[in-house]
Amino acid sequence: MKGKYPREYFLNPNINKPIEQIWDDIDAYTGEFMEDETNLHEKIDFIIPIPPLNYENKITKGVFFSQGTEYLLKLFPDIKKIFFAGAYTMWSSYSWCDRADIYFSCYENKERENYHKNKYQNKKDIIFVPLQDADFTNEYIIAPSFYTPREIDVLCVSTPAKIKNIPILANALLEYEKKYNKILNAVWIMGVISKKEDFSDIRSDYLNEIKTVKNILKDKNYLKIIPFVQYKELPKYYSSAKCCVLTSLIEGKNRSINEAMSCNTPVVVFKDHNKYARGNHPIFFGNSGELADFSPQALADSIHKVITNQKNYSPRKNYLKYNGRRNFVNILTSYIPYYEKNIPDYNESKFHENLWIDLATQENYQISYHDFLYGKNPAIIHVRGVKNIESLIKFFYSRFNIK
């Protein structure tokens, strides 16, 4: 994770600069894990949406993507013999990895992409795909919990990082009481492990944000703070909520709003969220929630609109139409000409249903492609940490006779 963090963008939705300079500011920071950041090496993810295949005398390359691709390609250069190498940054910048085949770029923004490729001529052949790791959410694991009443008015799943703007949510809760004469049942899940009631054992910058939020609320019982929830328990919280709120203006592609929509929970997001990176690409599709102006008052009004008109929203229906793992691989392969040329009976909107792919995956890995994609054997689709990545790469090398 390197570069200059653009802090001026955290609380300012209207930056007075030429758009090209704004793009440069965004790209001046990357959320990738680099070779010299040894403390992060055991957090590097290695995700395989498409495996390499050997079937009917035809070998086809797979795709992996990682936030540590630059380092992984140095360790395992031969991996590109059987995989397209994808890089993402956990930020709205483009990857700094010059050797990647694919940039997982969050959003479709051709103007920004063309500017970047013209500026960096060595990247002109890299394929930009409007996806990120958050789009690889498993929509059958992160799904509505059965018979779960919506008792939480507002849910926020976010770290206490300054970039997340949680204090504006605290102010919105006060504004809501003032305007609508009601104290909302609000829950904040921070995703931070803490063993102390006052959270004094977490990072100092996180602790400062928590103190800021508490000072705004004057210790009133407006917001229940939960430090950490196991991933398998998250659907219960999303399914219990009438809306899920995201308060950041800039970051990578947010995971919590994807998970909320997958659990059929409408979302409230600032309309200026990642607007310079997105261009015209929507934050979400259809009637999945509301977009608010950047103020506590506007946020409170949007929350009220959602929680008092629940039947007006169809977040999971929209999510399954445009997102989830099936759509992920369909979108991914539609941007890579190789697959249309090499997969028999290829259909860009039905890659996940392709018979040749399914037969080949069963032949090579003893599971259907659907079961592969949805993690029936998690050890061959997503591992974390360099040691585990090395073991998995060796497995593929042995399957495809790479010494």
C-alpha cells in the first residue's frame, strides 16, 4: 500500500481541479500489497474465478486476481503460462502492476481508461475490466436469512477509518430525531477485533474516530457499536436491517453495500461516492436504494424514505440481475477476446452455463464449474497468504506439467 493518500477528497465532493489531475490524484495511491511490505504478505489473496483447463486436446488459460499480483509474478513468473494475471488495488486507482494482463478497475470509465493508457504507453494492451473483489460476493452464502424480522433501522458495516466518514452518520442520527421525532435503532459493525469494552486496544486513529462519534452523540443510546462479527453471521445482521448506509466519498468498490443488496436490504449512499473514478457507471442498479446529497440532513431524509417505504425497493432482484458470481464471470470473459476464440459454443452472457467449461472442469477438478465457482472446494478457488498461494500454484503446475 503505497503512494500519496488523497485526504482532501475524504470530505469534499467537489474538487476544483481538471478531471485529468483528479484522476492522477486517485492513481497516486494504491491499495496493493508490495514485495517490501512483508507484514502484509500473509494477507495477500489469490482468487480464481476461472481455472485453467485441459480437455479434448485443448488447453485453455484461467484467470486469477490478487492485490499482490506484482509480487506474485516475481515469485512465480511461469504462472502466466496457464493464467491471465489480474490485479486490483482495494482502492479506486488503477493497479501499479505493469506485468498484469488485466486490471480490475472497479468501474467502466472509458475516458479515464484512455487517458491512463495514453499517459502510460506500456499499459496500452492491458485489459480493463469493471470489477473488483467486492463483486465476487457469493450471493448464495450472503443471502437473506430465513424468518428474520427487520428490527434494525440503520446498519453500517465499516471500519472506523477516517476515510469512511462515520461522524456524518452520527450527525444524521441526531438530525433524524430532530426532524422526525424518533430515535433510530442504529448498529455499527466495525470489523475490528477488540477485547476491551472501550476499544482502547485498537489502532489509535480508529479509536479517535470512535471517540469523535461518541462525542457527537453525547453518550446517548443512538448507535450500538459492535467491534467484530464472523463472516457467516453477517447475513443475519443485513437481513435484520431496513437499510444499510455507506458514508464514504472515495475508496475502493465497497463490499458492504454489495452484501446488503445480496441480502435484500436497500442501501443509502452519497451520490458523489467515487464519482470521479466512476464517470457514468452507477453505484448500484435499479431500485436498490437511495442516493443522498452530502450532508447529515440529506442522509437523514434518505434514510427516512427507505425505512418508511420498504416495499418500493428490490435490492436482491437487481443484485442477481447484474451482480453475483455468475455475472462476474460473464462480464470478465466478455472483456477478454481469448475466451470467445477458444471456448466452444461461447456465449458472453452464459459463460457460467457453457457445457464445454462444465465438462472440462469436472474432468480436471472433479466438480462442476458451478460448484467450482461457488466454492464447493474452497482450497482451489481462494487462498490467502504467500505460503498457501505457493502450494496452490504448485498444484496447478503439476496438473499442467510446469516444472
